[in-house]
Amino acid sequence: MDDNWIVENLENALATWNEKLAEIWQLVSMTPQEFKDGGIWNIVEQINGALQAIGYGLLVLFFAMGLFKNTVNFQELRRPEAALRYFLHFVAAL
């Protein structure tokens, strides 16, 4: 009678383990658009768009600050190599 109790407990534990693994696999194999009908994914995309806009604004601001700090007079900017260097800095930051 003790053997049946042990076997029954082991079978129940393995059945629970298999159910939980199936639930985990279902969540792992689900795309973000399918999770919660895509509601959370839409919010993440909106937040990403807002952060991109803020990032581009800060990029332009800091680029302009660096440009104006390094070129007190515009004589330096008239040199093609200096203008090209600042343009490459801006492109590399994107």
C-alpha cells in the first residue's frame, strides 16, 4: 500500500511538472504581438517612438552645443576639413 502512495505522488508531481513546462513553452514561443492580444506591444511601440523623438532632439542639441563650443568664430567652419569632420561626427551619432 505504501508503494502505491509513492508512485501516485510521483505521477502527480510529474503531471504537474509537464503542465507547467507546457505553459512555459507556450509563453516562450508566443510572439509579442500575440501576448495579451498585442496591447502591451502597442504600448511598448508608442513608448519607443516617444523615446526616439527625445533622443533625436538631444542628439541635435548636443551636436549644436559641441559645434558652437569648438567654433567660436566661423572662420574654422569655412575650412572644408573642419566642416566634413563635424558632418561625420553627426552621421556617426545617428
